[in-house]
Amino acid sequence: MKWRCVHELVWIEAHGPVPAGHVVVFRPGCRTTHLARITLDAVELVSRSELMARNTIQNLPEPMKAVTRLRAALTRQINKRARTEEGSA
């Protein structure tokens, strides 16, 4: 059995299976972990391309873009060192 998020189950109960290439997400400002607040009016179905457009780095203010890029560079360096240590062990 496949694990599913509660908000996805709420959508499936009302509308049936999620179409291929789409995902169920919380509407802006409606994200919650309280089960009673995860209702049909708090979720929506979007295509994966729409989800990507919403989550792109280009939507962030300049200081956050810089921090995101620095974090990615740091993660790459950590992974690179972990791989070299793994190979030498």
C-alpha cells in the first residue's frame, strides 16, 4: 500500500484519483498540520509544471536567492568530501 498525505486523501475522497502529472497542494496560506483544518477548501490540484513555477528560486527576494545558492554550494562541498572519504575507506 502506498503512503499518502492527509491533504491528498481529502482530495481523493471528494474528486477521485489524482490525475497523472498533477499533485495536491495546500492553497497559499492554508498549510497546516492540524487534521481538523485539512479540508477540501484548503487544498487544490495543480500540474507539476505549475508547482515548479511556484517554487522556483526566481520568486524569492535577492537576499534569499543568495542564501539558497550558498547553501547549495555548501551541500555540494559536503557531499564531495563525503564521497572522497567513502572511496578512501
